[in-house]
Amino acid sequence: MISVVIPTLDSERLLVPTLSALVPGSAEGLVRDVLFADGGSRDETERIADAAGCEFLKGAAEEGERLAAAAAKARGDWLLFVDPGAILEDGWTREVGAFIATAERAREGQECAAVFRLAIDGFGLAPRLTEVVAATRQALLGLPRPDQGLLISKRLYQAAGGHTAGAQPRRRFLRTVGRRRIVCLRTRILVPA
């Protein structure tokens, strides 16, 4: 059902927690495949992909091109883009499954995408302020941060033109999808500070 796409570049240290959080989705049959869109890693990223049963796609250094190539190879009807080091909160499969089911029942729902609520790893005031600013920005402007992940149907991804080459491809793609079509799920995604 879902193909998870992770843009990697020397990400070996960050991948284990991210992949661990995806295990419940795989066990429930929600996650179909995981693809690493790699930009030339020189560490053990490829070995981790092999050990975890993920597909390792060597690509251009340009992140937008790598993400588009991985999306084209993905076998799922839905794409989930997450960063290395991002950890989906326990119970994410329930909310994601409900979102997809609702979207597939409602014709106009197919035109929706979803992001997760941002949680910054760390103690103190700075991470909490970053979370508040991100939530306020999304509420007022409808613009999530790229590290909030993105769940999008393959059909909508293709209709929106997918990721393209250039600076900040994920931020540009979120703008292309548009604020009206992006829903913020209650489930949090914990990202490194």
C-alpha cells in the first residue's frame, strides 16, 4: 500500500531508529517497500539497506532527481517521504491507515496529502519554540516543514509534477501541492534537533 522513500547521504547512524519505527507498518501490511534515494554515501548506508531488506537506489547528487526516481520505482499506491533520523510516533499506522481509507472512499479525498505534527528531539526551550513556530506557520500559512514527512498518493504526486531539480526540492514540492490539499495528522514525527 505505502512505499517509504528516504533520501540518504552518509546516513548510517540515523537510519536504524527510522527503520525501527516503520516495522509496525510492515507487520500490518501497510508498508509495501522502503527505498533509499541515495546521493553517493561513503559510509555503511548501503549495507543497512541490504540488511533491512530495503531497496538502495544510487542516484544523482541532486536530491529532487533522486526523490523523483525513487517515487517512479515505488510499488505502493501511496508514497511516504521521511528523513533519516525521523521517528514516527507509536500508533502511526492506525491514523495513516484511516487517512488512506478515507481518501480512497472520497473521490476528492484522493487529492489530499498529509504531514505529521512536528516534534523536535531535545530538552529545553529551543526545541519547543521550534515546534510552536512550525505549528503556527502551518496553521496560518498552510506551509509545513519538509522534515514533517509527506504522505501522498502516487496519483497526486504525479499530477503535481513530482520533485524536480533545483534548490530545496521538498519545500518547493510542498508549495506545489498547496495548502488546501495538505492535512496535518495528529501523529507526531520526532526529528533530530
